[in-house]
Amino acid sequence: MNVSVPLVVILGVVVWVAWRYMGLRGWHIAVCLLFGFFLAATSAAPEIRQLVSVLVQSVSQP
């Protein structure tokens, strides 16, 4: 997936905005990071990566 770095940046900005303006606490961020880390190690990771890839391709097509 060629959009992994921009997608990570976009998700990082969303987390920052949620933390700054929506009252997201530091421990909420830590739980989300741990959830993503452990989810990436499961057997569901390839399907999630494929789904995200399809969604990004469908959004980026004119």
C-alpha cells in the first residue's frame, strides 16, 4: 500500500484534533495505540490492510 505514510499522518492529525478539541485524554490515546499495535499482530491485519487499500483507492480515483 503506497499511502501508508500519508494515511498515518492523517490519522495522527485526527487523534491530535480529538485530543486538543474533543477532550481526549492521554490514556485514551495510549489505549488506541496499544489496540492498533496488538491488532496489527492478529490474523485480521491482512484483511484490514486490504480493506483500507480498497477504500483509499476508491476515494482517490477521479
